Amino acid sequence: MIHSKIRVVAGIAAVVASLGTTPARADATDTCLDYAAHNDMMKAVPAANREKWCGCVVGKFAASDDEALSDVFDAQEAEEARGHAFIPSMLPPDLVPVGNRYTEVLGQCLAVLLGQ
């Protein structure tokens, strides 16, 4: 019983290590993937490209920004669902710096999204 629990924990640790991400990074990436799955334009892009794009975007931020970045993805999705453009300056003040950085990063990761 103990050996099987050790194997499970070791297996989880190996998967996290192979992904090159910590669980917090995985949360930010999952939030990004959720956003990409609901965005009408992004749905037209192959899933593999969306995954690489999210990895590119999240990778441009420090791990300490992951929670704020997840909030930015959620805010962007909410604004787009209401038919509004995403404007970082409309975010809560504590999210504005991450929102501004996010808009800068989008261009840097565009080629990944397009599969180039």
C-alpha cells in the first residue's frame, strides 16, 4: 500500500517535471487554454497551436504573476462575452500592470499561434 502511494507521488512529480512547469504554472496555462477554447477566433486554431501559444504567453511572465495572469484571462473572456473589447486599463488597479504586459506579449507569441 505504501509503495503504491510512493509510486503515485513519484509519477505525479515526474509528469510535472516533464512538463517543465510547477502546479501554479499549470493553473495559469489551464486558464489560458480555457480562454482559448471559448474565444471564437481561437477556436478556429488547431488545439496544438493553442497549447503552444498558452505556453508561450505564460512563459513570458514570472511565476509570481500566475494568479494575476489567470485573472486577466478571465477578465478578457468576460469582456469578450459581453461584446466588449479587452482594455487592460479597465482592470482592477492591481491587475493593470499584468494586463498591459499581456497585451505586449500577444504579438510575441502570434507566430506560435499561427503554427510558424
